[in-house]
Amino acid sequence: MTPEWTHTWLLVESMPPALRFYHDTLGLEIISNLGVFVELKANPNCQLSLFQREAMQTAEPAIPLALAGGQRSSVIAFEVEALDSYCDGLREKGVELTSAETNHPEWGLRTAFLYDPDGNLLCFYSGIPADSDE
């Protein structure tokens, strides 16, 4: 039997700023909110769950949850229909992009990167527009 990927659990230091960012700023729908664990609809087949790091550590004390040397080793990527318009909307909400909209012909993508309130790197991407020089 092959396991089915249903969630990504993202450990956060504080739920209120994380929830404001993912729900209010990015617009992800809340499926359930248990206070320290919130499930968001990432797409019809997968959920992004925010789990307050301290609460998970209390529930699973044998699992070390501290960041190894402060390094993060993953990027959460979101496909959007029109990257430039989407990024303009984020800027209007006060979000600062780490890397502005950039064409990556080697990937076949146009991307923009930013950090969430906990320092997790997020990528927003779409295809390279047909009217682009690249």
C-alpha cells in the first residue's frame, strides 16, 4: 500500500501571526481551528496545517523539534494563476518579497519568494508569460 500525502504540518512559534498570514493575507480557507493546531485548505487534495511548536513538543516530548543550527531545509511552493498580479496584491497587504518576480527559463517558471512570520521560505510561481522576453 502506498501512503497518501494529505497534509504538511508547519511548526510555528506563535499561532496568531501565522494564522493572520496564511488565512488573512494569503487567503487559505480554515478547515478546522483547535487553537494550537489549525488546518487550512491548500488545494482540493492537500491541507497545510499550522501546529504551534510548543504544543507539539508537549504532545511528543521524545521528538526533538528545535531547529538544527537555525537552518530550515524546505520551501513551501504555491502555484498562482497570474504571479505578478498576485504579488501586487501581497504588496498592497504590506508583504515584503524576498525575491521579486523573476523568470527562470531553466525551470519553465516565473517565481517570487518571501518568508512567513516564522521564517519559512515560500515560493509563489506560475508559468512564464507568453509575452515575456525569456
